[in-house]
Amino acid sequence: MTSSGLKDVVVPLPIQIVIDDVGWWTPTDGSAKDEPFRSGMPRAHVPADYVAIARLGNRLGMRPQAAMMLCDWDRDLLLRELPEATWMGRDWNHPWCEHPHLDEAAQILNDEADHLEIVVHGLAHEWWGGPTMERAEWANPEGVMRPRHLLERHLEVYAAILRRNGLAGEHEGLPPFFVPCAFRHSFGEGSDGIAGLLAQVGISYVSTPFSSMRQLATPQTDRIAIECGVMTVDRGGGSPSWKHVAASPPEAVDGPIIGLHWPNLLHQDPSRNDEVIDDWVAALTRIGQAPDRWLAPDTPSAWSQLAHVECTQIVQDGNGIGFDFTALDALPSTVALGEFVVKTTQRSPPRFAAGVHVLDSTWNPGGHHWLTRLAR
């Protein structure tokens, strides 16, 4: 945002990359026979497909979200305890329990933890509580949450599968990030709804398209909905088809999230995944150089930045660049929103008024701007 007389100062829109349906080993769309849609990739997934995500994050200086499906990682067949979670019910089984790909991919995910975020997505993505499969795991097509006591078990088993595969990382239970399956989600039910359940297990960062979200209350801003301390960000639309292999990167990005599915970043030949990733790196590097866009290093930074884009006003101050945080402070209690960045296009280093602390400031010759990280 800018105000009169400060056209060279911008709180840039953050960009985070969210990649759905990571984690499937069997990729085949089985929806015609009551099985999951899976990833839709026309070949089997391999460990190199995880390396591709890490390469994207490493080269961009980001941690893209890997929203993971975990039924193919269930080494101990825990999902037999949740008959509604898979198409096999209590007879659940799969061929990947002892496959060496599991250990190899888990090692990649751990080694590359600085370059990606593991995100709670689902177990098998859909719901088998009736005679046939229903969309989706966390809520029905109208966004009505599935029975809470069953979802609590889904989250417990999800955490157990992460731990069993050595993927719990720094989190004792679940990572704090969530993408609802098939974007079936709701807002406005308070502690009785999905936000209350997610908050209960330590999840506080969510993204989904607001256009498909059941809304029983009005979000606080056009792109932010806060409930029970959980901050949900509008994913928007305009994404490639979920089955589109090696999708072309966008020319421009109009929202805070680039929503993708795993095949979009992969090649039919896994040894050529780097070619796809390199195209995306080049395009996103160019987009990130714009004065009003910023490739966020991780989800907490992106969500905090978006709150400042939506709420913080830049104001004229004789002592330097100042900010009005009135609208930001009016938001309900949520994730930490203290840090944000600004871009300034004057060649001289920016000078800021009282009320913020400069954490670091660097000149970006490619974008012809100063990037300054601030804390309140």
C-alpha cells in the first residue's frame, strides 16, 4: 500500500507456493472404481520427485509447501482403524509398506527441510463412510465438517505416520500448516468447527480458495479469515489442471498463493524434472523482482506480510517512512504478525520513523529497489 507522496514505498504482496497431493506413490486416478483420484501423474512417483520440490525452494530461497497425502506411507497399516479413511475399510493394505522409496524420500525431506514445508493435507483425500466414496476427507461438498471425533483420529494417525517415517521434524505432533482436501472447508463456526479442531492440534496456517469455502461469517479482509487463532488465506484461482504435467509457469501472480499440484512441477521422465523446475525458477525470480511482489521465504513470513498488505497504511512522516497499524491491530488474535518487508525504489537507503525496527536492508540491483525487513 502507498499514500500520497510515497509512491516509491510499497508493502509488496507476498508469494508462497503450495503444492497439493505430494506423497502418493501410486499415482493412478482410481475415482471411476471408488478409489482416490490420487496425483494423476501418468507414471509412478519416485524419490526424484521430492528432490524437485527441494530444488525449487533452494533456488528461490523459499520453503514451498508440500501438502502431503500419507496413506501410501502407512507402514503399520494404521488406517485399518479408520474404515472411513480408505476404500478398503478394515481390509486396508498397500504395496509400499516396505518399499525402499519410503526411506529414500524421507531422507530427502529431512535433508531438505530448509527448502520445503511439510503440510497436513490428508490420508487418502476422500471419505468412505457410506456405500460409495464421497468428497472429501475433512468436509462434505457443502463444506460441512465430518464428525469431529473421527477427524480427531485422522489427525492422530496422520501424526503417527509422520513420526513412523521420521518426518515429524521439530514438531512433536503435527506441522502447523493445513490445506483442506478438495478445498472443502468452512469459516465461522468457532470452536465447534474445523478452525477449533485445527487450533486444538496446533495448526494455525491454512489456505484454501475463499470462493469454495462455506462462509457462516464474513472474513476480516478480502484475503484473510481468522478464527480460533487460525489464519486462513485465500488461495484464489487460475491454477493449472491438477493432472497437467510440466505446466508452464505464470506470466504474473495476482494473489499471495501459487496453487499447484505435484505433476505441474514434474516431467514425464523424472531424470528431466530439473528442466521443469528451472523454468519455474526463472519465471518466479522475474516476478519476485517487481516492486510490488515478494517471494516469501516461508509460510509464517507470507501470512504476516499479507496481513500488512491488507491492513497496514504507509504514512508521511517528517522523520522518515511511517506506518499506521490501526487496522492490523483490530484483527482478532492470530499468528505472529510483527515482521514485514517494504520495497523502496529510491537509490538512497530508506529512513524510517519511530515505531519499527530495521532488521536488515539490502539493495536489489535486479529489481532496482531496497528490500527492508522490519519488526514492530
